[in-house]
Amino acid sequence: MEEHFNENYLETEKYPKASFNGNINEEVDLSKDGTYEVTATGKLLIHGIEKERTLTGTITRNGNRSEERRVGKECRSRGSPYH
């Protein structure tokens, strides 16, 4: 399924890079262990097209281990995030 998605929608051979550069909207105390649900607003670049987007995700903090940031589904629009 991932291969089909990459080949048919993201066209990763033609557009090998995608990026999101933004800021977390909520205040999160990363000095405390936990998993925090957050939103982040910033620029999403897919298919060579950059758009302002708000994404949801989680930040996990566990002791001295690095923060793990995962951004998930898009909040603002339906369907393809670059349309």
C-alpha cells in the first residue's frame, strides 16, 4: 500500500523530498515525562508546492531520551495536503 501511495500520489521518484517547518501551538513542559497531543502550524512542502498548514501530532518525552515528534493528519483541509 505504501509503495502504491508513493508511486501514484506522492510521485517520490520525481519529488523525493517533502518537509514541514512550523511551530507547536500549545505550551508543552518538556521537562516532564509524558506524551502530549499537539498541533503545529507552518509550511508543508509536497510536490514542490509549499502551503501553510496546521497538523496534529504527539510529542513523547521519556527520561533522558530524546523527544520523539510525530506529525499526523492534517487539520485544515480534506484530501491531499498539497491541493
